[in-house]
Amino acid sequence: MTTKSSSNNQKQTRRWGSHRLVRVALFVLFGLILYAALVGHVKPEQLQITLSEEAPEDIRAPLTVENESATEQRREEALNNVEPVYVHQSHYARTQVERLSDIFGLIEQKREQEEEVEPASATDTVDELNEALSSQTRPVLDEEMVDVLLEVNERSFQMGREAAKNAVYEIMEQQIPVDEVQEARDNVENKIALTTVSSDLYDVVVELAQFAVIANYIYDDEATEEARSTAQEQVEPVLIREGELIVREGELVDHEIYEELSLTGLTEDSFPFFPYIGLALFVFLVLGMYSFYITQANTTLRSTNSHLLMFILIFTVTLMLMKLTSRFEGLEAASTHWVVPAALGSMLMTHLLSYRIALFSSIFLALCATIIFNGEAVGTFHFTVGVYVLFSCFAGIFFLGKTPRVMKVLKAGLFVSLVNIVSLLALEMIKGGQQSWIAYGPELGFAFLSGFLAAVLTLGLMPFFETGFGILSTNRLLELSNPNQPELRKILLEAPGTYHHSVMVANLAEAAAEAIGANGLVTRVGAYYHDIGKTKRPRFFIENQMGGRNPHDYISPTLSRTLIIAHPYDGADMLRKAKMPKEIIDIAEQHHGTTLVKYFYHKQHEKNGEASEEAFRYPGPKAKSKEAAIVGVADGVEAAVRSLKQPSAEEVQKLIKNIISARLEDGQFNECDLTMSELNIVATTIYETLLGTFHSRIEYPDEAKGEK
């Protein structure tokens, strides 16, 4: 009853360890922690300052914002400064000359008619001429003017006509605004006075020419509106730029200054809610990116909630260290933010989680640093610190590499310190810093200390995370591979043949795993423990019988099947009770997958004539990882080779390929991500390792031919 209850509890724990709701709750928790850590650094500073009061300090704009009232005022000024647009209608000169010609033409026709018939009265002639003229060109013709034009001789008439037309054309070729029409008409009289027009005709010609002169420099309403619009569009917005000095210390705060302070959110007139909304969106983006990346990346965060919780704790610890360091920014010590041990988070993630997760997280740690260390920045972000933190994190990750070792942490800290110093100098010089090397001394010291602190804290915190979350770190793996471990001692003492078999499998599997880029150390340790279940009934496995009688000869094939099939699951239960890491338990449970126990299946078939293949298969699960699949292949190969007597190299190579092909056709690799290329590498590596291990027993082809 107790065993059943314990098994149910373990199943319940495993179910919650990958439950979707738990994962969602952890992401919500991560978002709340992130928001709480950053919210104090995005809240705008609000000053208790009033009108007509002296500024207590130099006040600079914390952000860039448009001063809309000042911009509108500039646009009004630009609008008022636009002059009306006038257009010179040059064609008016020809038009008015033509109209003057019409007048003289009609009078000329009248002159010709009066030569043929009896002249009409002057009054009738004036009425007739005015009626003939169009309404647009009709002048004020009186009897006296008509009499002069009709009675003057032909030569004088023609000279008067040409003088009037020329004078009008010359004057109208120039720009004549409305207010200068009279002056232009006066100029007409001067032009005509220079001609040889007879004195009798002079006054009439002048009057007609003056009438023809009109304004030709006309106001253009459409062009004026276009100019006004262009002037308004060309007005640059009045910006209060980030870092701009709004008021100096001791300067009186007038209405204009107070308005600028209000626009930048430095007064207490309004609640600045946009920064809080912006931070919420920032956190939402971070969570979205992580959710997508974890789903796509092949890491334990995708399926193990405990690892996700550990990631959140590491990220939180790093954020808290950043916040603690930011508290010293107000001290007189120059730029204390360079001492932040940001590489701690990336190195812990590299050791405990994944190389790729550490790289991805470094970017967001750097972004958070730009917000947390904005005390010395003018705006919300201090990108110089962000770049510094990014280089620091990357340095720790790259030095530790994909197979981190505890002994490399201190060296990684030194490497981080050197990268910190170089990146600090680069950033300061890019900004145009011209300090002496002595002035850079404190900052360089802080940069060096940052790497040292990151390494020390990593070594100090790593055991707590490994123990608390059952992480299979390199240190833990080396500890588990010690032959003095109770479980390994148990195998050695109770099943020595199995122990020797496990060591041989470990040699083969580790070499194959490292050849394809899998975790060789996990594979080796998993191979050590993969057959621990055989210690429950060691005599039922041939490697432990030491030439004695075989108990399977005295029991039925079905009972033998049951005893053989039970060992992976007995071993997994024993390892769970011993609090072994999940990766080691999975290898013990999955190394046989759902393969067929062929010997007893055929024995049962020979005995009864029929046998159910499903009844003689391991219940699984199939290998979920490359490491478990490789241990399964190495286990089968080692047992098969050991059963051969004086095998040749060709026989061994063929045997390995047959075992891998059989498992492949049986679908044993369907649930792990081993490729065909990797399987070929595994086969080649196991073959080469076997040649080195069994060189005294394997018969090489050339030697065999010579003996024959």
C-alpha cells in the first residue's frame, strides 16, 4: 500500500512538473517580478516647484517632447510674415492695345462713311459709336472728342492712333499695381508728348490712351494661400529635447519655463501614466519573446517547470544585484555601475540550463540594465551600461562554452574582467572622453572587480541551485561517477558481471555521444547506472552467472520474459528512491525502448507453436534523448560482441550496423532527434572504440587470411 501511494505521488509530481497551467503561472510570476524590479526606474521625477520661484538646481528635460503652443505661435508668425502674392499679367498689354485699336477702327469706319454720304449730327455720331463699342472697352466719348477725331486729316489721325498704341504698350509692359495706375497714366501723357501728334488731336489721344492703361500686377489668391501653407509646413516643431537645460539653478521660474517643466512631466500637475503603460508593454514583449524561444529551442525549459522556475530565480537574483549596485550611483565614487556582476546570471544559466538560453537572456539582461542604471543618464535608458553588460555576459558564456566545468569559472571571471576593461575603454573613447589614464583608474578597477565578483558568486550559488532543483551539473556528474557511490557499490558487489558490462557500455556510449555533439558525461554516467535494476535478481542475467547453471532453463519463457523486462523499470524506481537526476533515471528506463526480447520470444514460439510478439516487448517508453538512444545501442552492441568467440573486425562492423538497422526499422529512434548521419557516426565510433577495447580478441581480416 505504501509503495503504491509513493508511486502515485511520484506520478503526480511529474505531471505538475510539466503542467501547462503551472507554466503559465510561472510566466505571470516572471512578468510581475520584472515589472516590480523596473517600475521604480521609469517613474518620472516630479519636482515641487511653483511659479515665480527660484529653481533649486539645474533642471534638464528627461525626455524629448514637443511644445505645441510654441510651435503654433511660430506658425502664426510665419503666416503673418507671408506677403500677398501678385502676378504680372503681361498679356494685358496686348489686350488693352487691341481694345484701343478697336476704338480707332470704329472711328475710322465712321470717317469713311461720312465722306460718301451726308454727315450726321455730332450727337447721333457719338451715340452710334458708343453703341458699337463693347461694354468692356467703351470709353466716355463726348461730342467734342468725336468732332476732333472725325475732322482731323488722315495723316494726323493715323499718327495719333500709333502714338496712343505705342504709349499704352510701353507702359503696360511694366508692372502696374492697383495703387500705381494713376502714375502710369500720367506717364502715358509724357510718352505721347514726345511724339508729333498735332495739338488739336493731342488731348483726345492722351485721354483715350490713359483710359486703356489699367493695373496688370494683380493679387493672386490661390498662390497666396499656397505660400501661406508652405510657410506653415516649413515651421519646425518646437522640441524640448532630452537633456536640454530648461532652467538653471537660481533662475526665476516664469510661465514659459513652468510650461516646459509641465510638458516634460516634472511638475505635479498631472499623473504621468504613459511610462507605466510603456513598461507593461516592454515586459509583455520580453515574456512573448521568451515564450516563443523556449517553445522553439530544444532545452529543458520547454518541458520542465522546475527548470523554468530556476531560470526565473537566476534572472531575479541578477536583477536584484543590478538594483543593489544602482543604489551606489549617488555616491561620490565615479561610475559605480561598472562594478555590477551581471555575468553571474549568464554563467549560472550556462552551467545549469543551456548555452543558448544564456545567450538569449544576456540580451534582455542588458536591456534591463539600461533602465536600472539610468540614474546618471538624462533619459530613461543608459545604453552605454547596456552595451557593457552585454559584452560582460557574452564573455562569461563564450569562455565557459557548451561543456562548462566548475574549474573554468574562476578563469572565466578573469576573462570577463579583461573584456569589461576593454569594453569600458572602447565606450568611453567612442563618447569622446579625453580623461587621463589616472582618471580612468577607479572605473577600470570597478570593471575588473565585476568579473571577479561574478565568478565568486557563481561558485557560491551554484550548489544551492544544483541541490534545490536536482540539476545535473558537471560537478554532480563527476560525483555520481565515483565508484564509491552507494548505488555503484551495490552493482559492483551484487552483480559484478553487470558492473563490468556497464563500464564497457559507458566507454562505447561516451565516445559515440561526444562524436555527434551530445553530452558525453551524461551518457557515461547514465550507462553506469542503466542496468542497476538487475541487482534485484542478478542471477537471472547471463553476465552474472559466472559459468554456473542458468535458472532460465528451469522456468517457462513467459516467466523469464517477465523477469528480464522488469529490470529497466526496477532500476528507474531504485534511482528515483535514491534521488538521482531525471536524466540518469530516463536513460535507465528508456535504454531498451520497446524492443523485442527475441530469445525468449522464439523459445516460447518453439514450445507452444505460437507467441504474441507484443507480450515479449518492453513496454517502453522509447528513447527521448540522444543520450538514452546511444546507451541503448551501446548496450546491445557490447552484449552481442561479448557473445562472439574470436570475432573479426568485419564481423564486429557488420554486427553494429545490423543492431542499429534493426532498431531503426523497429522505430526505436522515432522519439529522439538522432539523424541518419549521426547514426552512421555512432556506428563508426563504437566500432573504432571496440577495436581498441577488444583488440586482443578481435581477429583482423588480414591476419585471419594469413592463418588460413
